[in-house]
Amino acid sequence: MNPQERIAELSEQIHYYNQKYYQEHISEISDYDFDMLLEELTNLEAEYPQFKLPDSPTQRVGGSITKDFPTVVHKRVMLSLGNTYSEEDLTDFDKRVKKFLTDENVPLDTLEYICELKFDGVSISLHYENGVLVTGVTRGDGTQGDDVTANVKTIKTLPLRITHPSAPANFEVRGEIFMSHKVFEQLNKEREQAGEPLYANPRNTASGSLKQQDSKEVARRKLDAYLYYLLGDNLPYATHDEAIKALETWGFQISPTYRKCADIQAVMDYINEWETKRKTLPLETDGVVIKVNSLDQQRILGFTAKSPRWAIAYKYKAESIGTTLESVTYQVGRTGAITPVAELKPVLLAGTTVKRASLHNANEIERLGLRLGDTVFVEKGGEIIPKVTGVDLTKRPANSVELAYITHCPECNTALIRRDGEAQHYCPNEKGCPPQVKGKLEHFISRDALKIDGLGGETIDKMYQLGLVKTIADLYDLTADKLARLPNFKAKSVQNALAGLEESKKQPFAHVLFGMGIRFVGKGGAKRLSEHFQTMDAIMNAKLEDLTGVSDVGEKTAQSVYDFFQIAENQDIVSRLKVAGLQMEVGASTATTESDTLAGKSFVISGTFTKFSREELTAKIIANGGKILSGVSAKLDYLVAGENMGPAKLEKANNLGVKIVSEDEFLAMLDDSNLPTASPTVQKDAPKQGGLF
Ligand code: IVH
């Protein structure tokens, strides 16, 4: 099969599995096999870009970089909705609709409404041409928006092309892009672990994600979408609910929460029912959208300059209360990030007493225009942390002055810095700023890192005060004598601490890497890096492009890892941890040593194997004294080539004269230590044939 045919076949297969998985929730292939198909396609497309299909499924994983998002004029303006907050407003809306229709001689017994929830995300307009998703544009000012097509294509629940026979070739569909609570919380957990300031809420995070220049990073954000509006010429549907049902059959995700309502009373029942029930949904909603169901009636009602007459939004009241801003304090995180905190006069809000609220960064304080003594509105929406939403200017005390953001660290008085393009201020005094030093130690002993039972936050604090530890490596220089100097630390505590330190040496390498506290490297990132590079040495010696090449590791993280290991002190800490006996390789703690047959030889493995998983093969190489390298280079001795490996890699290895061995040849090397010297076997054009349908 030639590359063009193979690209078409792989695209077809991947589309098929995607459709099964994301639209029908059926998994017919293992994640691993799926990744292999995707990897093969990605490699082939890189080598033969002329054959890449416009709806290629590789766009899901991102890859393209958009410098500026071009402004696109909407084919049909994107209006917003009128807002209502009370039953009275709704009755007025119902009356207006009825009057308008009556004036146009429309019988009112045909009037019915559809209620949908108002999803709190970013509205998007998608254009399909000949069944293929060609553009995704944000609402912008309603007349023109940003072309974010590449980013939109990473949303897995959005079909890249429509194959259903009832779908028209060309149409527009609108909906809301959102980030689910679960993804948002996970993202914030990773940020917390990586010592980064938390995101404020899912909506802003979704919006920010959609404007990321690197679509690979967007893919990591796991955005999602609900669609609620179909537009096109000569569509055969008579009602809104027929149209959204059609969208559903074509593979679009429609929230199942909508309901047909015979009259405005039924609308109110829906609103009341969902007021609390909406909190159980996987995403943030802030109201209900009420739409006239008949599309004919919608056309008759038409639009005002700002919004349709046939629809209105009912907004639920966010629980909000006014209280006094007593002061602003500043927290210094483990990475030196400064977070301003509003210290409030305590108030009861949604069942809990609120005393503090995060102000995120200097921009937020400026945006709110805060002054000490102001009465501020505090709200508890979908966020875990209450937020300050505004200021009651009528209650502003006379002579108050605008808040000046601190210029120096509140803990160590070092001048703060603010990196280009970042909202957060940082204290750069990594080694001398107490919360940073203690934060790093606390992170190191935490559960997901080295899990050192027998030491805790308080002990770290005391050890730091006594000058016993300054860096994570100092922990392994602790002795019974030193520990005994801690107040109230009896023999048993000393014993527990030492046992905990000893036990931590068994923690897997990914935990050690996570424990290093490298900025942007959370638990997941540490795992991915360790699996890719296998050893600490490989990570420390990796070039920036090796690091950016790791799947699911963003550019910012790669740069941060690279910078971290350029610093001599960090290299020194690693050496000391190594001497202390911590795990510096994947699987080293469990690996059995089988032989030293492969000593001094380096390997890269690629593709799929029949006798081993990739992990087993890696373990086998290490157990026999071999080394795993991160990529094909002139330094590499052997490339172990499985099925479906990328042709680009194969070609590179060939060009560099790297020996290419099959799985069986690799096994033969272990048996008789007869290391081959030629570069034989694997055929370049031998991908596995499909036969999946
Ligand atoms: S229909 C012509 N339905 O609310 C108006 N909008 O304030 C078509 N929104 O810009 C919009 N959920 O971003 C509609 N179920 C829903 C919605 C919804 C959220 C957003 C949308 C729109 C804004 C209007």
C-alpha cells in the first residue's frame, strides 16, 4: 500500500474508533493500539504532508501553532439573549410573544417553548462544508470573532466530519465550549502540585484555553462542547427540537437536559426544578434559555437590534453578599508565586462563613479598582474559593486611596519580579525565602512525592528554624543526633523519622522527579517524563527539543525542566540524592538483574511487539545492562523496531547508520550475546494491514 492509501486508511480507522468512543461511548480498541494507529498516521503525515486529509484525526492532538487568530466576519451575526431574573419578567416575555404572534394572525394553540440550560462557557460558531468541519469562530463582538479552528478541532466530542445521510452538505452549528468541573479540578490539582497559581473558574479557563497558541496545549485542556443551534439554507425542520435531535443523530453532543414546555407555567416548573438539580451536572450552568419551538414562529418573531424576540435567558441568582474589605494579604507559594488574598469582615454565605477570598493577581485588583474599607460583593459560584465580584461604590469611605500592589516579598523582602506575559508576581529568592524553602521540603515529603511518614509540616518548620535542613538533599544527612535536637522529638519520633527516610528510598523514580518541585511539573508530567526518558540522567542531559517532543508535555514545562537542570545547585542536589540511594530510574527498584550482556549498549524502542509490551522490553534491556535513550541520534547503538513504527524514525536511524533490530533479533542478542553488526531486516514499507471493517 502506498503512503497516500495508508494515510487514508488510517484516517478512516481512527475516525471510526473516535466516533464509536465519543459519540456512542463504545471502546472497540485498546488505548495502546489506538495510540499506535495515531502515531503511525502522525509520522506518515509528517513525511508526506501532501497526503494529509483536511479532516485528519491527528488534528485532535493539536500540533499547529497559531500566532494571531485571524478575525472573521460572521456569515450570520451572533446575537446575545435578553436576560430576565424573575417570574414577572418571564410572564412579560410570554405576553410579548403572544401579542406579536396574534398581530401576525398566528393561532396561539400552536405555541410551545423549549427550555434548555444556559451553559456557562464560550459560544462558538462552527461551519461544515461538504460535511467537513472547516471553521470554528468565537462570538467576538457578535459581528466578527476569532478564527480558532485548529483549537476547536482538538475537542474530541465535536465531529470533524459528518457522514450521516440526512445531514446537509453545508450548515452552521452554534454551541458552547466548556470545561467540565472534573477537568477543571484536575487541572487545578496539577497546578497546585506544580506550585502554580490556581485558575479562577471553568469558564475563564475554557476561554483562555481556546486562545492558546499551541493547539497541542489546547488538546491537553480537554475542552468539551454542547451544541444548541442549527442554521442553514432550506433545512427541512419545522421545530427547534427536531433540529437539535437531527444534530444529535449526526454525532453532535446535545445536553439531554432540554424539555418541551406547553406554556409559561411549565417553563417556570422547569426553572424551579433545575435550580438545584443543575448543581449535579458535570459543567457550570448559570440559567435557563427559553426558546419558541416552532421555527416558523421564530421567523415571524424575528430579532430586535440586540437579540431574538423568540428567545430569552433566565439567570439564576448567584449567591452573593456585601462585606467590608479589611485588608489585603499576600501569600508566597512554594515556587515563589505571590497570591493576593482579600481579608474580609466575616459573613455567612451559602451556609459557610467567608473570611477570605482569593484576588488572584495584581490585574484582578486593578480590574476591581479595590480600596481598603470598600464594601465588596462576595460570590460563591461554581468555584471552590469564594470570589470578589465587585465594589459597592455608594459605600466607599471618603478619602480612601487605591491599593498599591506590593513591590517586595512580604516574607523575605526581595524585590518581586513579573515575567513577560504572566499575570503573577514572583519572589525570585528561591533559596532564602522561608515559605519557598519550607514549601519545597513539604512538597518533597508529601504523599505523591517521597511520602516520608514520620516527618510533617511542623517538623519541617522546626528543622528549618534550627538550620538542620535547607534543601531536600539535606534530609538524607539527618542523623539521630541532629533529630534529637528538635523540641519534643523523643526517641520514638527520631526512629520514625529515620525509618520514613529509609523507606522513601524505595519510592519509584516518577515520585522522586515529582518531588524535585520543578515548576510546571505535576504528578502526571513527572510520570510522562520518567516513562519517556527512563532515567534521571537522560532527563538531565536531554536537549530542549527532546523534552518538547514528549507527548503531553507542553513547551512551558519542557523549558522549565531544561532550565532547572542547567543550574549547578540542582545538579548537585540530584547527585546527593543519588548517593543517598533514591530511585533514579524507572523500574530500577523491582528490576531483576539478568546479565550484563548489553552493558555499554544503548537502545531506543519503537512500534509494537508481539512477545513483549514496550514496558517489558524496556525492563529487559535494563535488566541485561543496557541503557535506554530518548531518541534516535548518532550516539545510539540499536533501534529495536516493532510493527507500525514511524517511517521517519526508521529513515533517520538508517541515515545515521544505527543498527536496526527486530524483536526476535533482539532476543537472539540476549541468548548468545552475538551482537549483530550489520543493519539488516526491517522493511520500510511494511505496515500492518488494516482489515478492521
Ligand atoms: S441560544 C440567538 N442556547 O448564552 C441566541 N445560548 O446570552 C442563540 N448560551 O451567546 C443562543 N447556553 O453563548 C443559546 N442553551 C443555550 C445556551 C446559550 C448558553 C449562551 C450563548 C449566547 C449567550 C447569550
